[in-house]
Amino acid sequence: MEPFSSKIEIELRDELDAYIEATGITITDFLDEAIRARLTK
């Protein structure tokens, strides 16, 4: 099975990496927040 991270667009992944580095949040926490936000829409 192909890793999840390789299915994300390269530019989007670069932005995510920069955001994570700037904020100190983990990828798991970021995804958790994003999924919760989307599900509450």
C-alpha cells in the first residue's frame, strides 16, 4: 500500500511541513483538527 503522505500534492505537503515547523504541531494533531473541523461543517 502506498504511504498516505505520497498521495498529497507536493506543494501542499511543502506548505504543511512549513506550517508544522512554524507552529510545532504534529502531523497527527494537525490532521485531527482538520478532520474535526470538516466534520462539524
